Amino acid sequence: MNDTTICAVGNVATQPMYRDLAAGPSARFRLAVTARYFDREKSVWTDGHTSFFTVWANRQLATNVAASLSVGDPVVVQGRLKVRTEVREGQPNWASADIDAAAIGHDLARGTSAFRRANRQETAASPPRPEPNWETPAGDSTDSTADSAEDVVSADGQLPDQQLAESLVVT
């Protein structure tokens, strides 16, 4: 697949718009990405050009975007870049840069965030399944190469799992 995947760091410029569509939830917002550079003549950091992207989120990501983001939040957006151009009669050409988001999160370099798991709606409840019987019946010895517990007990009377667990204990 020849998609252009990008990671953009910027601020939420518009309130996320949430829609419940037939294909599932969808949300969009504008992302402002401003380049910064160090001006050596003035010895200060200076804002450069600001680029705006329309970020599209679908399904569960859309629901979480609507519940989590607001205007001004610093975010990191990762997704596929799509540049659209249109020619309109009597008007200049129009271009739009969209990001079909795969992941969106707060930029923790510029603040803190508290994560909460989203409650997923349970689909049709599946009937309880019985636990599988992992033990071999007493009279069945189909695996003659398997060691019995007595064969693997070490000289100090411990099973290998007990030895491993004791070696992992940090004092």
C-alpha cells in the first residue's frame, strides 16, 4: 500500500464535530501545526508558518476524540495524509490537507493527561463455555517421553518451577 503516513504535532484549532453515521461514528477537527525555529540574530525562538489539517477519526477513535479533546489542546496525530484539490468555476483552485487518523493523543511534552479506559459496549452475550479438561486421564499414557513429577524433582526436593520462582525473588 502506497499511503503517506505522517505524524503531526500541533493544537486542536476547532471543537471536534461528532456524527453518528450509518457506517459508524465519525469525528473531525482542525489541527494547527506551527513550525518553530531559533532566530540566531535575535537569539529567540520564533513561530514560523502555521499549517492547518482536517483530522478525521472513525469508529471508537471518533467517540474518544469527542469525549477527550477541546480547542487549544496540544495533540499528536498519526495517520494517512490525503491532499485534495478542486477546481471551481470563477474561483481560485482549492486545496485541503486531511489526515485519516489511526491514533491521536495529548502531547505530554506540553502538559499532563489522565487516561481512562473507554467502556466498550458488550455485543450479544456469549454463552458460558466449560473449562477444557487439560489433565490426562490416569490410565492414559499416550506420551511416553514425558517425565513424571518424581523424575524431575531435584536433589533438594523441589520441582523446577519452584526453583525458577525462588531464583527470581529479589532480596
